Amino acid sequence: MRDAVHNNNLFIQQMLDAYLTSPQHEESQGDDAELVWGTFKQIARDWTEQGLQERKECYGPVLAEIMRVFALNRVQKRETKILCPGSGLARLPWEIARLGFWCEANESSHSMLIPLEFIFKTKKEKRYIIQPYVHNTCNWVKREDQFKKCTVPDVDVGDLPEGSRFVLSPGDFIEMYHSHKSFYDCVVTCFFLDTATNIFDYIETITQLLRPGGFWINFGPLLYHHASDLRKRSIELSYDELRLVIESYGFTFEREEVQEKTNYRFNPDSMISTVYKCVLFTATKTAKGD
């Protein structure tokens, strides 16, 4: 246990040394510790071989849908602008860029941005070892699985085709993009819509961002992260209500599909798992949405 925690601390310190000129050496407590543990699981999900199956379940349908709606040659792809708000550690937008598209990842959380920038500045031959489950002491069949090691990253992040472009834009989605109009050909929301306090703000911003005829591709559940926070006026729409609101903003639904089981931060060695029923939809912005 001591060695595994020390190994993870080394990884954290390397990230901090890379980006903070005067790091604060304070002991994490309470929610801070939970945030760090969650970040390690997210790294395992997005940037290790351990997360491959989950990425196929979650990102696979989105990537397939992008290729379906944009049947383009190489030149056309790199001229097609795709935005992924709330992209977390940005594996999905990176995969979109690897398909040859111009893709912009937007994220506001520092717990995601610090490891994300660290991973993307990792040299081709450099790899790191983390043990993302060491802090979970429950629900193990074998104790050794608690200390499983994962290699980060599992790919060369610089391995993108010529002409494609990956852009990272840190900041709050609404604040950064509310004034952008008809700029993107596609907006991809993956496990993002339910992070809104007021989901109407997200819908309005996405409507403004898309050019007429542009696509909105969504995949995810409706957990609504702020629903239990009585200090915030969270709006929690059901999917049928959300669908009607999106149509009222000038979108036409082209495709809808329910994926019954989608794992989240899945660990096949654990005795417990989180599984969502997710909706995949593709909607096209009509002239009415301008």
C-alpha cells in the first residue's frame, strides 16, 4: 500500500512541477482527496489500456456517428470544425482529430486540465505508471487487484494525421462560447448535458455555435449533477421533455438510439460498477435555429 501511494504521489508531483512555479505542499483532506482519487480513475478510463473497453462503449458510437454524417475526403475533414465541450481528459476529441478532423476540446475543471496538459506534453518515448485503485479498499475478490498498475498514456498523443488539428480551450463553456455564432459544423456532447444547472443555457449556446445545417451529436445519461444542491436552481428535464425543447430551438432529430448499458469508470476486477442507460442522438440545426 505504501509503495503504491508513493508511486501515485510521484505522478502528481511531476504534474505540479511541470505547471506550478510555487506548488503548495498541503495535505489533501475530505473532498480534495476524493477529487484526486476520481482523477486517477478518469486517467485510467481515458489514457490507459485498462479503459479500452469502456471507451469503445462510450466513444465508439460517437465516432461512428461522426463518420456517418461526415462522409468526407481528407481535405474536407480537416476543414470541418467540431467542438467537444466538457471534454474531461480529452480522449474523445483527440480520437476525433485522429480521424482527420479539426477538433476543439473545451474543459473548465482544473482537476482535468492539469493532467490533460501534462499528458499532451509527454514526449513520444515517455510513459508513466499509476495505480488508480489503490485508495479503494472495498469490493475486491483479490487484494492484488487493488494495486494494479496502469501505463499512461497508452498511445503517442502526437500521432495525428497530417492536416488534422487538435485544440484545447480551457474555460467555462457558456462564458467562452455564448458570443460565437455559426462557427462550428458539429458540436459533440458526451456525458455533458447533465452537468448544466440550467440546461436551457447549454441548448441556446449550442444553437448559436452551429452553422445552419450543422450537427449536434449527443451521448450520455441525465444524471443532473446539481440536482441535490439546494443552493442552485437546477432544472432536470426528462429525455422526452429535453427532446421537445431541442426541437423548439430549430433542430430536427435524424437519429435516436438508446444504449441500455454503458459502464462508467469501469474496473473489471472490482465487485461493484456504475452502469448508465445512455441516449445517442443526432440533430440537425435548421434555419429556424438562427
